[in-house]
Amino acid sequence: MEHDFWNQRWQEGRIGFHQDEVTPLLREYWPTLALPAGSRVFVPLAGKTRDMLWLAAQGHRVLGVELSQIAIDQFFAEHGLTPERHKSVYGVHHVAGAVELICGDAFALDAEALSDCMGVLDRAALIALPATMRRRYAGELYSRLPAGCRGLLITLEYPQHQKDGPPFSVDENEVRALYARDWEIECGERRDILAAQPGFVAEGVTRLATVAYRLERRD
């Protein structure tokens, strides 16, 4: 799960994790976070997700981070946007309207970079990482988000032995083990999606659910 792995996936167009539509659970559960208009929302491992435009349309400022320059270029091109660019210690920043995408390593973002992110959306970041990196991701990156930050975490659950990740299965026990020290966790919904995922069925997966969690960083 190193940089070369993800860059190669984008170069070869093997991006089955990308969704052409806004995530349904985002539409349904994001309003429960009740973030004020203008709040900055962090989107780690952002790819070219349309969720970022949806968040901007709700009045938020979006800060995404993505390793692949291809993904970032495609995001702006597909939506007819021409970003302004500048460099920082975090990478190359691309800014168009309320959306800012950094081409760089999410783990390089420090507390200063994330200090005004009062929201976080994780639709495909945690489940993209193997177990050892999930522990680092939750323990390091999420610890740099400010107190009071509220987030929506969306995971997948399936029998891991039936399919190689990514995406990986991350069950509720693991979510709580990763986040409960610093975050309040509320499980919103567990939705059966196997019938809508023929790729999983073809690989022999017999059970597949997507799960939405509401997170809030303790003071």
C-alpha cells in the first residue's frame, strides 16, 4: 500500500473504488453533523470523488489530499474547473472555488494544516488501507484534527477471507478500537449492498454491507 501502488492504479485506470455519483449515505447522514456553513471539511485520500463538489454545494470549504496527480487533474477537468496552483511543505495545492486539493501524502499533514478542519469525510480512505496502516492512519492523522471536529466515516463489512483488499473489510469492533480513545462514535446504519456490487459477487463474496458512523472529537 505504498505510493507506487496507488499511482499505478491511477495510471492503469484500475479505479473501481471511484463512484460516478455522490455517496448515498453522505447525502443521508451528513446533515446530522450540523456543521455551520463555511466550515472546512477534510477529505483524506480523496481521489476524484464527486463528494467534494457536493460538500462545497452545501456551503463548506473542502480540503482534500491525494497522492495521484492524475486523479487531481481528472477531478478538475471533468468538472470544467481550472485550479490555481501553489506549493507548500505539504505538496502542490490546487484551488478552484471552495475546493482545495493537495497532491501529497496525507500523513505529511500536521496539526497546523488541519487546524481549521471542523469536519472530516472518510468514504474510501480507511478501507483502502491494510490493518497496520489503518492503525497509523487513525492514530496519527486523526489525532491532528481539532477538538470538536465532526465526521462521517463510511466502511465496508464482508468476510475478509472471501476477497483480497483493497477495499478491506473493517467491522465495528475495529472502528471502535481505532477511534474510541479520542472520538465519540455513533453507528448510524448498516446497509446490505451485495446485490448492487456484482464485482464482489463474482469474487465469491456472500455478504456485503456499508456502514455509516458519526464521529466527534472530544475536547
